[in-house]
Amino acid sequence: MTNKLKALLLGSVAFASVATTAVRAEEVKLTLLLVSDLYEMAVDKDRGGFSRAAAVARDERANDENVLYIHAGDAISPSLFSGFDQGEHVIDLLNMEPPDIFVPGNHEYDFGKDIFLKRMGDLKSEKLAANLREADGSVVPGFADNEIFDFNGLKVGVVGLTAEDSPVKSSPGDLKISGVMPTLEAQSALLREAGADIVVAVAHAGVQLDEQMLTSGLADIILSGDDHTLHLYDIGTSILAEAQSDAYKMVAIDIDAMIEGTGEDRKFSWGVDYRIIDTANYAVPDDFAQKVASLQAELDNELNVPVGIVTTPLDSRRAMVRSQETAIGDLIADAMRDAVQADVAITNGGGIRADREYDANYQITRKEILTELPFGNLTLKLEVTGADILAALENGLQAAPEAIGRFPQISGMTVVYDPSKDAGSRVVSVKVGDADLDLNATYSLATNDFMARGGDGYSMFVGKPVLFSMTDAKLMANDVMAYIRKMGSVAPTIEGRITTGM
């Protein structure tokens, strides 16, 4: 989070002046309920998941006449089950208590355009994404740019903004995704011209874009996703809120508006209160418990199969795999390199997803490996040059030690980099085995198909020769399972594959 955004003050806000007229005022109350980055099917945790998000929504809807339940994106992937059914079960769960508004995040595109369109078509929510278009520029079927909701005379204009970095972070195919800020500027003007009293932007956007939207004044309220962290900012002219991922904590914004008169004499004023909703205080609804039990049984029958013993501790927490060498990253990269007999391997830390720790001498199961690698990515073997490898490492290390998905977990190499240098010129040295990297030499590289398509900024891999047919490629998760099974037990440790040096 930027220092500028951290400095903004949390508080309350009221816009416009209260009218002083003899005309009777009408009070209108509205709650905006926000969730985003929701992946968790299980109901055995203390808080969070689809079930408790639905419980909160049901409670709010039962106790308040005017509620907009809003999902700011990232649902159909990544999760263990999504690796099998490409998010079909997610739509089933969401449709049991559907959000009023759904704006796609980057993970909605993980299984390609066709699955995206199918899943969104089956979702019983209003889908908004003003910056999303077909290749020919037409509106994507089932989507609208915005919607104006009328609550007893209070007109709330909502614009949806899908993740603008989806072509880098995911696989939207030929769908066109334009910039958030120019789209918001145009849509805000349209909504205000159409008579919206309050403009709400629902966006799947990182913290820097959040700050730009907040300080631009283009929207009165910004409801965001993507960062996975709970935050709420009020700068007196605009409000920004984001819920904690997996519905651990949700955000409710309670609007209290006063409307006086009609036509040219109409006067409007409003204020807000905020509520942070801890879903630990909500029970799992019976219908969700039954549905999840059925889904879980399907998984358990297939997946609770031991693969082998990991004799050393593993740490797949998000902040670790995205910022530094990890034992689990070494294990996965080693397995990929072994599977295709490559010189080196690079995989993105953001593809390691279970966000947990394992004790030493742990008997790891197929289910746990698939939870770590839920995207269904394939292991590919590419022919690249030393210059390509250097460019890839610069791309992966550009923000280190800040946690970012493109951070490289590697095998067959040792890398020294200087985090004090500018992005693009941080790598100090690279050795492949015991030899210095030769920029003009040719090497075989094991990587995943997402990165081979240029995902996470690895554009240097696009178009490189694939050294065997794509139809022969295997799932990364299966390669890791096969590697552990072959070894019987593995003992990965942090070896100094990636270190800092000045």
C-alpha cells in the first residue's frame, strides 16, 4: 500500500448541503454489502467462505428493505475443486444466495473465454463490466456497463470495472479489456447525466488504482477487490472499501439519504456509516452445509490418497512464495525440471496457492498438492536463450522483496540480485549449474503454460519453440505427485538459489 493511501483518514462523510425548504423530506436508507476474492468452499473453518457470505447477505436482506449485495470479483478460480470442474460448483454456490451485482476479477478468465462466458451466463446476478468488450468492440453477452437502481427515489448509479491486468494475469483470450480510469471517467459522466444521486464504482483493482479512483472524485463510493486485505478510507469527497478475502470480514456501507421536492426543486443530501462484519458471528446455513458436504464427498473419494513423505517443513504462505526462495517452490520447480528433463525451471510463486505451513515428516496427499496448484497448469519444455532467462528473472524480481505473483521459484540455477537497483537491471549474476549464464547459448526451460503464453509479464517466453507436443504435456500437479512418489520421500530446503547482493 502506498504511503499516500495509508495517510488518508478513516471517518464519516456527508455530501451536499441539507436543503432548507418547507417541502416534506423523504428519508431513504440503503446498505451496500461487499464481498470479493471468495474461493473457499469448506465450512469447517471459524469464519469465511461462500456459506457465511451467504448467511450475512440473508441476514442483511431480511432486516433491511434496501440492500445491494455486491461481489467485486474473483470466484470461479483458483480452488481445488475448480481445477476439476472449472468453477461450475462456484456458480452453484453463488446462485444459492446470488449477489445483486457481480463484477469479474482476473481469475474469472483463468479457464479461457468460453468457460468465462458459460459461467457468467449461468450466474443469477447482474453482471457489470464497462471496460470489457468482445474482439469486435461489441458488448459481451449477459453484461452491461452500468445500472441505475431506484430506491424510493434515491438513484444509485453503479458501474462495473473488471481487472485491467487480466490479459497479463489470466487468460481472457480475444476479449478486450480497457483501462479502469478512462472508463470510470466516461461512465461517471453518463451516470450523473442520467440523474444518479450517488455514483458507485465496483472494481477489481490493485491498491494503486484504488488510490487513483479514490482521489479522482469520479465516484462517490469505490468498492474494490484484488488486494485480499480489509481496508476502508474516507477522504471527505469519496469513500473506498475492500473486504477481506474469502469473506473472513465483509464491509457494509449504510447510506442515509434525504430527498426533498421534485424536478428542478429537488434537493438531495446524504451521509454514511460503516460496519465491519466478522463472519465468525454467523452460522453456516443448513442448505449450504448439505451442499458443501455433497461436494466435499466427491472430492474426498478421489483425493485423500497419500503421495509420499516430506521430511522437511514447507511454507506456502502467500507472502513467502511471492517474495523469496521457498522449500516448496524448490520442490515444485525441481519436479517440473525432472519431468521434462530440462536444464532449468522457472515457475511463478503466485501459482502456489494453499497459503499454509506443513510440519516436517508430513505425509502429503494428492488433495494437498492439488490445493497448492489449483489452476490446472501444464508443464512445458521450451527452447530459450540465456538472454531470455535473464529477461525472465528480471521480470520476476522487479518488485522483490515486495510480494508479487510473478516472483520466480527456480531449479537448476542460482541467482544473485540487488533489490536497491531499478527494475529491469537488478540481476547481478546467474549460474546454470556451476557455469555462468551464457546470454547467447541455448537452454531448455521447464515452465508452466500460463507463463509460456506471457502470463505474469513473462512475454519473453511467447513464441519460443516447445520441445514436445502440447498434447503430451502433463499437469504440473501430476508432475509434482509423480516426483514425490518416485522419490518415496523428499527433503527440500532453502538452498540459496535466489539471494541478494549489493
